Amino acid sequence: MAELKYLPAGIRLHLKEIFYKFTDNLKEYYYFNFADIPTGLKAEKVLKKENIKSIPVPNEIFKECGVAILTKEKEKIKQILKKENIEFEIWIYEDGFKKIEGEIKNISCKL
């Protein structure tokens, strides 16, 4: 289970997800997944000026916890994350989630 210091971030992400589900079609985005919560939050901070959405990682990608970055600008976001040495996987939704790029060996709720 995630450490208590990440509880406010988790609540914020869940509220954003609810809002996005009512105002947007989240199935049209690329989902960037990260190895752990701190890495996902770092990516969110690095990308805050870009056209992204951040939500909890969907259970179909990883059941435990995490931060997912959603974007329609896959190549731009990839380049920024690579420049910052942030490891990621990219998923899309096509009749369920499918990984299309990247391989994180040890995805965890590591804090």
C-alpha cells in the first residue's frame, strides 16, 4: 500500500480522473506508465506545461498503484521523458489496454 505522504496526490489524481471521465473520452489517449509513484509524480511535474492529463494508473495496466500520464502527443512526451531519463511504458486502449512501447522490469508501489 502506498505511503501516507502520497495520499493527497492519490486523492487529487482520483478526482481529476472523475472529472475527465465526464468531460473527455479517455480512450483516445496514449497512457504513459512508470515504475513507481515518485517517478510518475516527477514525470507529471516535468510535463506540467505540456498538454497532458494525469490520473491513477488504470487497474488493467497495473492493479496496485501509480500515476499515468495521458496525452495525444506521444512523440513529444516521449522525447521530454527520455531527455529527463525517466523510464516509461506506453499503452493504448483498443478493446482493452495494450502495451505498445517500453518495458519496465520492476513496476511496483515502491515509494
